[in-house]
Amino acid sequence: MSRPRVLALVMAGGEGGRMEVLTDRRAKPALPFAGVYRLIDLPLSNLRNSGIDDVWIVAQYEVQTVVDVVAGGRPWDLDRTHGGLRFITPEQRRDLEEEAGWHEGNADAIHQTRDHIRELDPDVVLVLSADHVYRLDFSEVVAAHLDREADLTIVSTRVPIDQAPHHGVVVVDDDGRVTDFAHKPEDPPSDIVTTEVFAYRTTALLETLESLARELGSGSSTNLGDFGEHLVPRLVEDGSVHDFRLEGYWRDLGRPETYFAAHMDLLEERPELQLDDRTWPIFTRDHQRLPARVRRGAVIENSLVSPGCVIDGTVRDSVLGPGVTVAAGAVVEHAVVLADVEIREEAQVRFAVVDERAVVGKGAEVGEDLAGEVSTEDLVLVGMGAHVRGRRKLRRGDRVEPAGGGRD
């Protein structure tokens, strides 16, 4: 039996507005993760480890920030003459002027890419988000999808029921068939949600999108929106959608609270998400930095400290990106600090996310001690390149705009 041809579409086009100041200057997939990675590194590494090498990144917001971190696909051996990595962005065409414009959701983005997909003619179109963290062998998903002769296979997972309204929710029968689907329902019918990984039979995907576009379209808009609005419900209605359950760690990092929580997960004694497993490596563009320098008198407890950091102060239960400096007398606790941040003498940073190249001035207080589950409204977010003045106090929920973006 010949090996099926799989096209992977990595959806990296959303504006990421729910991440607030953290995505003012970058696309969400380009956000750093675990100090030395970017969010998009994880799905690309899953694809590489699964042996899938036709990979298209669908992007439109701050595209250059994604291009820069992907580095032509070299870290994942995707820089090749045939197949490999390709960027798909909105385009204007004389023969499709009525459809020209920005992608209006991920289903619309695929519809606008349909001619390219037909030209490649894959057996399976594997669609995945660029901002979720998990480990998954996609070849197993593809095999199950083909074995069931499904139009769509949804990779799902279980979450606490109070989190289900943030996701697409599925109902699955005893045979693994998806019998119902609800898009971000207020009253979810189950705790089984999509992981935003979908395997489509190519003809079913394209034919359903074209049918929906004819029904819903008006003027220059297809009104297809995102997968969960029309595409997935229509396929579920037609009766050939199956479930593939992801057992193990999965998080959607689409909100500051989940972005923060995923970093805190990495600090557990035995993290469920293993990023240093040699049998399933996570690849990224190399950081050309010296090892971290820990000076006499510094205190570091239960933290991840990246190359290039210089620590004179105290760091506890935190994740520091490359090149962070923590001066003598400064304290960083329960925080995510991205690359090249300067934390000056006697400053305190707690329950905060501090973006790249920001400066926390002498004696400033960023955030405060929190107990229990931390929400987006509790966290302090400091934007890229911002300067928090010395002795300034930022309390829970405060936001500091990126440099040049308004107030400091």
C-alpha cells in the first residue's frame, strides 16, 4: 500500500487579540514559550517527528514575525526543493476579484487556498493551530482517519467543564462517531473539546466549503468564518465525522491565563509535557548565547533560566527567556519574563508576564502575591520594550503598553 500524501496546514493567521499587549507587535504563533522556543515550534516539531513534510503556514497578521522565527523551515528540515515549507497569505487575483481580501476566519482561508490544494492533490488535509502545546504523532491520526474512511477526524481531549465554553465541544457515541458539535457553547453538552487538529478527506473539505460559500456568500465575503461556525457542523450533520482522543497534555495558549499556566506547568516536579525527550525533540532556531551566569549571592529556586541570563538577585518559580538580567536585590517570583528584559535593583516582579526588551526600573513593583487559580484579570502584562519607571507600583490586572504604543 502506497504512503498517503498528507498536506499540513498550520493556521497562523489570527490577530491574537485576546493576548492583549503581548501580540501588539507580533503574531501569536511567534510568542516565546518555555524560554527558548516559540509557540509555532511545537506543532512544526510534531509534524517533523511524524514524518509529514508538506507543510503550509497560513498567515496574515504580522506575517514577518512568523517568517523570522520559522527561518525558512531549516530547524525542521523543511527547506527543500520539492515539498517542504510554504507560506500562504491573502492575495488579490484578477480572476477572483470578488473574493479578494483578508481571510475572514480559518475556513475562509482554506477556501481561498483551494486551487493550491487541488494542484497538490493530497489524500488528507491535516489542519492544526499554531498556538497550542501538546505532543501528538500525526501519522496515527492519519492512519485512523483513512481506516475509518471518514470525511473528517477530529482530535479531541477532555477539559474541566467550566473551560469547555472556550472551545468547540463534541458529543461522541460508543463507536467513536461524532454525533453533535457546538461552537463555544454557553452550556456545553460534554467536556470533550476539539484540540483544533482536524484531518479532512480532501474532496469532502473542498466540496463542502464550496457548497457553504454558495449558500452563505454575499458580495465579496464567503461568510465561512472559522471551522466551528459552519464547516464542522455541516460535516457532522452529513454523518462521517470520527473522534481521535488525545490522551495526555494539551493546552490552548490563546489567553494570558493559559499562557501563564502552561509555563507554571513546566515547573512541576514531573512536568506532564516533556520538552527534552530525545525521542521526540522540539526544534527551534538556535540562540547564539553564552550559558546563563549566576553571580555570587544570587538565589534561584524551581525556575527555568535561559542562555545569556545574568542573575544577581532572586528568582523563584519563574521562567526567564534568553538575556534577562536580574540585578542585586531584585526579586522575580511566579513570573514569565521574555528575552532581554532588564530588572533593576530592588525591583519586584510577581504574577506577571513581561515582554521582550522591557525595563523594570529600580524599586518598581510589578504585580502582587496571588493565591489560588490565576485569571487573565489577575495578571500584570508589560508590553514589548516598555519602561516601568523606578518605584512605580503595578497592581493585579494592570497593563503597560509596548514602547511607542501610548502610556508607560
